[in-house]
Amino acid sequence: MTAARTPDHDAALLAELLDCPPHLLDLSLDQLRTLAIVRVTGSAQRAAKALGREQSSVQKQLDNLNTTAVRLVGEALVLKQGRGKDYAFTASGDEVVDLAISQLRGWNDRLHHTRRRVGSTVTVGTTEFTVQFLGSIWPGLRTEFERRGIQLKIEHVRTRDLWARLDAKQVDLVCGSLAAEHGQPVALDYDFIEWHRERVALLTNLTTRELPDTPVPADTLRALPLLVPSAGLLAQFLGRWYGPDYRGVLNVVADIDSLNYGLTLLDNELLHGAMLTTERVAHAAVTGTLPGTNLRNIPLAHDYNPDLQIVTGIFARPGERDRYAPDHPLNLLWTAFANATPTQTT
């Protein structure tokens, strides 16, 4: 919160600003970034490679920083340890690196906040399977964004990270999915546009003798050899059906961190079992759009409690759009999504 301005306050602030040591004013953000990168990489040579500069340029910046630090506090920041050894950072060096990282992050965050406020940039996060949502509306917005010089940034977001990325303001909108009860409205602390709903299906390379082509009940799924995701949307289903210790309840034969990895394991018969996925992905796998030419798509029975669906849509921080004009890029995107969604739900 900014302190109330008075003549005395302004005079004191002016005196404080004019009293900055001259050598401190010689420091640049570029020098501080170089110092931090040397701390991360360990040497001027590796820092130069990361920065795309000559090693001599990095070394010169370190020498200048050391000279300035000695004049200001009486201690260098970095010390050479000998040929082939990483630099040693003094206590002052560690303190300056921490301050530099904090300052650089602060500048980046503030610049991003300002660009978002004035509408010069907007960031949309999508999962691997919702990027087509953005693709469906972008042709209608491209000309307007380009005319106004608005930068659209697109970031890949995993389902497990949706809320964290939104809350941290790393993205402004997210196209993603969550588990919700069948036929019930989605209750969220976020603005939400529903795009579509679908059930979970089962992909398997087991024989029809091992697993018939009939809907799989909850008790049968419990006994099947399963490829189970470590986190994310489908892990939400398993956790709500079988409890937080579902790994100890189910017959888990493999942990998978991505859909394609699980599909490849099954398609190449490196493992015999089954994995949960969405109905659309299951259909794509058995029709050859995704790896899965040797797989079968089997629906789940209706005895799972609770009765869950995958609900996919667009999420934004609550109330943020109301702070901007209708022609702000965040609102332009939101309106385009709302008009394009098959459910026409706002």
C-alpha cells in the first residue's frame, strides 16, 4: 500500500534517493543476471554458453562486480577456485545473488502484470487434448490481435497444474478438464465455460477371453492389470472411486506419466493390461488416429460411485474479466470461446 504523500515525505524520499552510493548506481540488471547465472552454472565458461556470449565478456562483468562490491562492502562476490573448479561465492555473493533473482523475478512479474492490464499480451494455457479449442476460435481473432499488436502466448499445461498456474497468474485462461458428477453443474471458484462432457473408457490389449467386450464393472476393474497415471485427471477418477490409497487397492502393473507412453506400452504388447482414458481418445486409438491398432475400447459399467464424467472447458480467475473493458483481449477470447462452445453455456 502506497504511503500518503506529504511535503515532508517527499523530501525524505528525495534525500534517500540522492544518498545512494555512486558505485551502487553503476550496477546493471544485466550484470546481476550474469552473476546469478554463474551461480547456477558454476563457471564463467558455462554461463557464457548459456548467455550466448564470449567467456571474456562474462569474466569482465564478474571482475567489475567484484571491484564494486569491495568498494561498497569490503568483500568480493565470487572467488576463483583454480582450473576446472566452480567459482566459490562469498557470503556477500550469495546475498547479492538472492537479491538479484528476487529483483529480476519482480521486474518480470510486474512487466507481465502491466502488459496484461493494458491489454498488450494475454497467455492461454492448454492441455495436449484441448489445444484444438483455441485453434477453433483463433482465426476469428487473429486479424484484430495483429492490428492492435496484441501478443498471444500459448503454454502447454498439464491437468494436474491447471489451478496452480491460474492462481500464480502464469496464464490468464486455461483450456482443460476436471472430474465432475454426471448431469450436475460444475461448482468452481473460477469463471468457467463448459465445452463438452464425456465418460471414461477402457483401452486394453487383453484377449476377449480375459476381458469380454461388455461394460466393465467396478469390481472387475479392481482386479484387472492396470496402467495407472501418477497424477492428473484420470487419477482424480480413481481416487474418488477407490479412495486416496487406490494404488494399494488396484492391481497396478505400471505407472505412466503420459497417455502416449501408456498407449505405446499396450500397442507394442510390452505389457498386457488396460488403462483408463477418455471416450474420444479411446475412439482415436482404435481407429488408428493414435497408437493403438491392437487395442480394444470397452465402456465402463454404471456402478461406479460417484457417477463421474470428464467435463472440459475454459477457466479464468474469478471476476478478473469484469475489471477490463469488453475489448480487452482477455474478454475477446472469453466471448469467442462462449460463442463457439457446443453447449452454449456461459
